[in-house]
Amino acid sequence: ESVAGPLHVTVITAGAARLRDEALPWPEKAAIAGPARVLPHEMPGITVSTLDIEPRKGADSALTWPILEELLATPGNTIAGLRAGRRYEQVLRPLALTAPEAPDLPQGAVWVITGGFGGIGLTLAEELIRRSDARIALIARTPLPPRTEWAALRDAAHDPRAGRIRAVERLEALGGQVHVAAGDVCNIDDMRASLDEIRNTLGPIHGVIHAAGHIDDAPLMAKTTSAVDAVLAPKVHGLRVLDTLLPDGAVKVMVLFSSTSTLTAPAGQVDYVAANEYLNAFARSRAGGKTRVLALNWGIWADVGMAAEAMAARLGQTPALPATPVDLPLLEEAGFDAAHNRRFTARLTTDQWVLDEHRTKDGRAILPGTGILELVAEALRGQGETDAFEIRDLVFFRALEVDSPREIRLTLARTDEGYAIELRSEAELRGRRGFALNAQARLLLGPRPVPDTLDIDAISTRCTKDM
């Protein structure tokens, strides 16, 4: 529903922020930062301010006027706290860097790394081995096969285990002792078993590096509950599991990999900002404890990390596996992306009827929405799917214009219900070639129920070459 004029939202929390050395009783409340900070970047005309008050029992009339004053203030995107009648507002100022304190890295200590096969996890594992002969335990959701099978899998192009095997062998070549423990960081039984296995194999655990995470950029209004939960789960639920199994004093240090997105709040990352701000708040809530808990707000690492990997994918830098020609009207080759999802590619030209017959007033050729549906149908045929299918949550992000030959990539990522579909087209930004997202959708396979009534708006006319 449209809103007439600017809209301001004031969010009031209690115990979600920490001022100086006070206690932070409920770090989970800090996740409100996700929608509060990202919403103004996604929806022009909306401003959001947050005000944290002291947790108190019962009504407190002393808060009435300060809260009213906050509600009636000039709208803006502010972060503030109310303590003993005084208002404190968060501002960012430049800070001179001082010489870093040397980290405490005992020789031969055992470090557990969640998200161990991610770029950040492997980079840290390598540094810990080089600097302190650390014994490393990598937590992964799926186990590696027995070592007797590694030689046959090491160079397998289509097997995701190959890269992990090579990573472990690279760490061991540095002189490190590496143990891979299978377990879902969000499953307390898995993690309890994994931690016991690590203690029995490597010895007492010195430190934990929580680098597990997932990123899935999309506008707030296009987010689904399952997509949001997939982003929150490894960071939020995973940390709660670790906190339960490793209470204060169980290990010497716990390092949480958060993100600078908690400050920049980029559009499309409402869940990612919420998850990382929880990590920051959790570290503040554990200040002064027996276990030293650090939250590190990193930006995009050079060549590693989820953000760097996502950026590389957007820029077309993700290495793809070899493609083979396919006999389809609009698609030319089929291969796999780096995540082993099926990828179809083609070069569109204005000579093709599907573009030449769909031009704007100024003569630009544009692939119509029904043309995208045709690409999806062809990709399914090329994948060998013959069942009926249903397309849901189809979102068009940008028009696919063609004035000179333009490469497209259509990816089918397998899901429990069918496929997640993405269509990207060749683009260039600041001199760098990449692939911009044009459309995405969910595809459900199998016989679909026939509705009692027909909704004409829901019927898509499938393009054919004979049109």
C-alpha cells in the first residue's frame, strides 16, 4: 500500500544496547538493527530511529516525556540510548590506528573453526599453523571420505569434496595437524559430538573461531521466511549452540566474525545485518568474563570470505566447469558453476526473433518476460526434466537489453521442491566485466493441482519459435 509523503519509524528497545561498561542482558534484541538500518536504504522516503532504554520493572512515568520528545523529534536515521534521563546518540568519528597488540597464540594450541572450509576459515587456519604450529579442527556439515579415497577424488571436476581434500592437504603440508569434524553448527547434538571428538583427537580446546555464515542478498519485500532463516541460522543459532556447549571459561578465547555491514547497512542485507549485529552484541554481553570474546567487523577480504565470493560471482569471476553444446532454440551450452549447479549459457543477438520483434520506441531490443519463461522451459528440457512445473516468486530486477551480442547465464540450483532459478546477463561496471541479475524465481516440479477457477492474470503464454 502506498504511503502519502515521508514516513518515520521509531523503534524502542530495552536492554538491546550497551553504554560504556554496563551490562547487556539481551544481546538477541540487537538484531532489530537489521530492519531498522537497512529499511531506509531500500525504501526512499522512510527514516528509522532506534532508542534503547534501561530495562525496568513496571511502568515508569519518568520515561514518558523523553520518549515523547524522541517521537516528536525531526525524523532521521539515528541510533540512541536513554540512560538516567540523558540521551546518548551513536556517531562515527575517525580514529587513529595504534600498533596492534600481539595476539595470544600458544604454541601447539587447539583451535576449532566453524565454517572451516570457507575462505576466511582456511586463511586463518593457515596463519595459525604458520605462526604457532596450531592444531586445527575444521567443522563442516558433510564429512570427508576416508583418506584411502582421496587420491581418486582429489582432481574430480564435479565433486565438491575435491577442493576440501586439497585444502586439508595444503594445511598438512605446512606441518599442521588437521582434523575435520562433521556437524551442523546449528544442531546441538551434532556439535556436542564434534567437540567431544575434537578433544579426544587433538586435546583440550584453546579457542573457537566462529566463521560460519551465509549471505543471500535480496530486497526486504522479496525475502521469504526460509531465506531469512538460512542467513540467521549459522551465525545466530550457531552461536547460541556454541554458548550452550562452551559456557564462560570453557575455552580461553572465542572470536566471532561479524561484518562492517552492521555500519554500512547495504540494501538487500536486512537478515545479514541483523545476524552480525547479534554477534557484536553477544561479545559485548560477555565482556569481563573468563573467556575472552571478540567480535571482528571485517569488510570484504581480499579474495576470500562470503562477501568477496558473492562479489566475484556477480562479476563473473567464479570459475566454471567445462560446458558442452546443447540442442535448444535459445540456449547454446550447458555446464556447471563453481557450486556445481547446472548452468546454461548463450549469446543473444538482435537478429533473433525473440529480441528483434520486441523493441522500445527508441529501437532498443529487449527480451520480454515471456522470453525468460521460454529460457526456463528450455533449460528444464536440457536438464532432462519432463514433469509438469510451476514457477513461483518470479521477480524481474532489470530489463535485459541487447544492442550487441550479449552473453547470458541461466542457473538451476537444486532445492527440495525443484530448482531456484537465476538469469544473469553480461554487464560492465567501472571497467570490470561481470554478470548482473535480471530475474530469479522458484520452480516447483511434479504434477500441480488444477484450480477450480482460472485466474487469467496467472496464465503465462509460452513463447515458441513459430510465433
